[in-house]
Amino acid sequence: MDGGAGITAILISGLVAAVVFDCSESRIPNWLIVCLAVVGIVLHTWMGHLGGLLQALAGLLVGLLCFLPFYVFGAMGAGDVKLLAAVGVLIGPAQVAFAAILTVIAGGVIALIYITVRGGLLQMIRRYRSMLMSLATMQPRYIPPAPGEAAGLRFPYALAIACGTALAVI
């Protein structure tokens, strides 16, 4: 197995494990993220020497910075941010930036499916309609989801990260 195939196998294995943990335990373990990052750094350094190390560290930084604002504003868990940073180690800075964009799109699609399956689509549409109507009155306001409303529930975002990363790598 060459280095690229090995990195791809590690990436797929790590993302599958992250999705399983996130779906079953609503968290992504730090040990998994650290293992992905360390193995990625070691492999890239071994294959590309100093250039490989710098590429891996740049991927880590870009992956971290892409989702850190979402965490700061409470829209995402720390495990999701750290997972994208570990993905960045494996796929590099340019691809992880693209993966982050595709992840946000995949996350939106998954969220709509999740909300629809949980029976909350009509509630969400009504809420957004009210917010749009408030724009017409020149008094825009945000209406948060009601307690228990499907649009206010969290879903395992590792699935969106896995989908976005897969699309970026393909």
C-alpha cells in the first residue's frame, strides 16, 4: 500500500469511527482525533519530510480555523471542530477548506432531512415566515425554535463532516 492509499484508508476509518461515536454517544472521543492527527503528521513527515510536516500542520490550522467560529457562537461542538482539524492534517489545507464548505452544505441538507423526519418542517417554515414578515415591518427579529422543536435539536455533525470530506476528496 502506498502512502496516499494509506492516508485515504486512515481518513475513511477515522471518519467512520467518528460517525459511529457521534451517533451512539453524541461525542467524538479526543483519543480518536489525536490518533488521526498524530498518524497524519507522522505519515506526511515520513513521505514529504519538512514539506510534508508543514503541509500537515497547515491543514490542521486551516481545519481548526474553518469551524472555530461556529464553536465560539455555540452552533457546533468542540469535537466537530477538532475532527475537521484532524481531517486537515490528512488532506491538507486547500482540500480541508473545500471540505469545510461542502460540510456546511451537507450539514444543511442533513438538518433539513432530520427536521422533516422528526415532523418539524412545518413549524420551522412558520417560524421563518414570521421572521421574514418582521423584516417588512422594519423591526427584524430572530425567533428561536420552541423547546423540543426539531429545528432546535442537535444532530451528529460528524456525518456532515464525513460527507463533506468525501465529496472534497472525490
